[in-house]
Amino acid sequence: MFSARWKKEAKLLHKGARKFLNYKRDLLTEENIIRIRDARVQLHAAIKGRDREAVKAAEQLLTRSCGQALPDYRRPGVIPENLEVFFVAIVIALGIRAYFLQPFRIPTGSMQPTLSGIVGHKLPGDEFPSFAVRTWQAVMDGRRYINREVNSSPERRYLERIDEGQRLQFFTVTELHFRGDSHNGPDVVKLPAPRSALEKMGLRIETDYERGLSYVPPGTTVSGYTTTGDLVLVDKVSYNFRRPRRGEVFVFDTRGIEGIHLRSEREQGAGSHYIKRLAAVPGDKVHIEEPILMINDQPATAKYLRMVGQREGVYAGPVGVGYQPTRNYRDILPQFIRKQGDAVHLKDRDDLVAEGRTGTDLALRRGYFALGDNTDDSLDSRYWGPVREYNLVGPALISLWPFNTGHWGLIK
């Protein structure tokens, strides 16, 4: 602490030379290594002898020995250095995404008004705004304009299948695969939006009941714009330390949820992940007395489950808010809450039983019951049953973008 300044600087140089040897050893010749070691020994002896002049001479010798040891060494250029930083940043980002926070784009309107999904708006192509305006809207609102002929031929184009998925983890794409009639257009038409949004922009898919095939009618054109779904961060850590809670918004993957994939060509499709509100946990009995969600034969008490059911606050206005059965009696696929009075009992063991199902009970595994806040426009556990524990990703944490939807900030 009370050493002279020249002595402190000499000790720092002695220590720095040792680091130089360790870091650059693979680039140094044996002769240079010996020269630097000898210079360090000489400096150390001068420091111990408290001879300032000898220390100064030893410092010069050590500095010269290190400087001459790598005469051909060049620092990396600007581009290599920045590339290295860029790739390190990518590795760190991938690590954060894999273990801590995962970005997720809301694909549909099933969580409105809590979170916004991708919504389509019909608009003729000749009424599109200027390029500058569209660019500003893309940055601030995530708005995207589409004007595309899907079937310009005078004949029906029959579909092989419809695929809906994500590109680059953020962009939803719908692919229409036609049945090999390339003379009427491309066999695959890719549209940068989910099917539910495209249908509001003019996409028509009808059914030929005689042939049992879906088709796109002649002259079908998609024209309009989409407003993007909210971009949220999902907390992938919390569920390692606590149990999921009723009422929180959570994200899960769709692997093994058969009902979702059976409906993959319907309105929502089978995305890689879904986001819903967690309505019930293992051990709960769930039923709906419209518009109230009932947990264990009592109205749900978790704050936002109660607000949705009782149409309070932001949930008071929009049509469809509140809880209701599926009401889809014509659907041949299983439904767990098809009508008022149907109940689902989430057991603590792998023996979940759906009760009141037109005299038929289904034995399934334990899980979590997921409902969209906008149950009028949500494919959720009323249709395809519980979410198993291994499907859970984590609670939705923060809404990052767009900035003007009113959802920016912590998700509740």
C-alpha cells in the first residue's frame, strides 16, 4: 500500500510479462521464451535489491524482449474482430433462448384482448398506401401488406394439403399444396400469414363433397394487410422451481396432443407452440356455467379467470369474452366440454376422466387445462383436453412488440 510508485509499476510489468508468456506461448520460439524469462528474473532481482536505476534498465530490457518476440504479429482487422463479436453474441443469445427466455409470436386472436394475434384486414391492392407509409407501419405496428392471386385459372384447383408453420421462429407462413395441376399455376403457394387471417383477406377454401376434396375457387385473390401478433418473452426457468398457477398465461408445445394435430387443417392449425391461460391444475374439476368458469364446483377465484368470466375491466366490451362450451355438436372429433354441464376432472394420477360426455367417459392422463381468453375464437382444452406436464415451456413474461397495442410490458 505504501510502496513507491516506481516499485508498483515494476511489479505490474513483471506480472504482465508472465501473462504474456502464458497467453502467447504457442506463438513464441524457445529462444524468445528464454530471453523473456531471463529479463523477468533480472527485473525481480532489481526490485528486491531496491535499486531504482537497475529496475529501470531491467524494465527496458523486458519491454524490448516482449516487443521483439512477435515482430510479425498483427492485430485482427475490423471485419474479423466484429465477426468474432457477432458470433459470440449469437452463441450467448442461443444459450439464453434455450435455458432462460424464449421469444414467441402470438399467432391467433384466441387471447384477445389480453394479447393480440395476427389479424387479417381486407383491402384492394390499388388502395395500399405509399412505400414510405408501409415501411413506417411495418416498424411500429408490424403491419404487412399482401396482394396475391391464389387461383387465377378459370377452374377449381384441388388441394393436397394445407401446411401452417413458422419461419425463422417469428414469421407465420401458410402453404397451399395443390394436386399437381401445374398448368394452372404453381403446385405450392406460400402466403406470409396464418390461414385465419388470410380468410379475412379473401382466401376461399371450399369442399367438393362428391370427391371429398377441398379446393380454391377460380379467381381467388388475397388482398389486404395483417396486423402482427404480439412478440412475447417466455420464462423457461420458473417451472423448474415452482408449480404452474391457475390464472397465469403460459406457453406449451403441441407434441403428443392428438386433438390439435387432428385439427391441423382447420382454423388454427397445429403450430409448434400455443399460448393460453392456465385454467386448472391436476386435482381440479372443471366445468362451465356460461359465462363463468367453475373450478371444483365454485366460480374461479384467480383474478384474471374471474375477470374474463364476469366480463370485468378490459373483458367487458368485446363480443365473445367470457367462458362458454364449444357448442360444436357437428364436429365428429372428441370434445371435452361440448355443452353446459360437461365436466373434466383432472386427477393427480394418469387417469383423467371426462364426465357428462353423452354417457361416455374417456380415460386420459393428468394435465393442465388451458383456455383462451377469447373462448369464442379459441381451440383449447375444451376441444383437445389437457396439456401434459412435459409439454409445458413456461409462463409468458413480457410483451416486447408492437409498441402501440397497449400490451407492452409485463403480461398479466
